[in-house]
Amino acid sequence: MRYIVALLLLLSSFALAVGGHSGSHHSSRPHSSKSHPVKPKKDKGNKTVHVNGYYRKDGTYVAPYDRSAPGTATSSASGIGATDAAGRSYRKGHVAQGYVVHPSVAIDKRGKIKRSTAAKAAFERQSPCPSTGRTNGRCPGYVVDHVMPLECGGADNPSNMQWQTTSDSKVKDKTERACRL
């Protein structure tokens, strides 16, 4: 009996050394020892990083791709140089090309629009929340929207604000990008 057990142990250790593992394992995806990408390879010339394909925790496969190196911005990631369908350039949060800033709109030193919390609070005092009736704080399901977007030269005061449902707001945001009203 000892000889049989010793023989089985010897055969199983031999099988592990030759085959890599015991038993059969079938998978529809390529074999990978890690569920995250292998350390990216950096290309010093054009500041891109190659990311190998990997599987996410939820099981979806992410194909290999190149991305900009950490700490460097590309024109598509930062919004600089991006264009709409008509070929006009725009930058999110900045006044659109060809429009003049309304005097009530504040601009920071980088040219980004600074929204007025005082104007929003004044609007909420004038027009209570449609879902709760409160004049301050959260308003579930609604957002304060500028009728004429600030990017398109709209005023940042209560007369240019309205309550809008969150779903309607998402639709409007898509259409008003770069002032396509």
C-alpha cells in the first residue's frame, strides 16, 4: 500500500512539473495569471503608454490599447482642441468661440467660468424646489439650469435660471455643447 501511495505522489508531482497543473481547465478566454494589466511599457519618444489586454473583476475583457503617459494631457482628454459636429472648437466650462461673456459671469485666471452660488441661492429663494417645496438645500430629481447657457453668453442671475428634471438636463446638455441651441 505504501508503494502505491508513493507511486501516485511521484506521478502527480511529475505531472505538475511537466504540465504546469493537474486536472483539466477549459476557458473561452486566453490564460492569464493576473486579472489586471501587466506593468505598462513606456515609450519615451511620444509619451504614450501601451496597456496590455486584461480582464476586469466583472469578467469583461479590455483589449490592448495605447494611452497618454500619466501626468501628460492629450487634446481629447482635456477638451482643448476638441470640435463639435460643425467643426467648431470648444472647451468645457469656457465661453464658446464667437460668444461674448455676460457682465454677470465671473471668469477665473485660466478663462474658466465660475458659477455664482449667490445667484443660485437667490433663484432657490424665489422659486422653491418642485419636489420638496423647500427654498434651500437638495431638490431630489431636479437641477438648477441656465436657460441660456453661460458658455453661450447667458447671464449668471436668477432671471436666467429654471428648475429642470435630471433626465431633461442630460438631454439638454448634449444639445447645448458649444452653443448648438
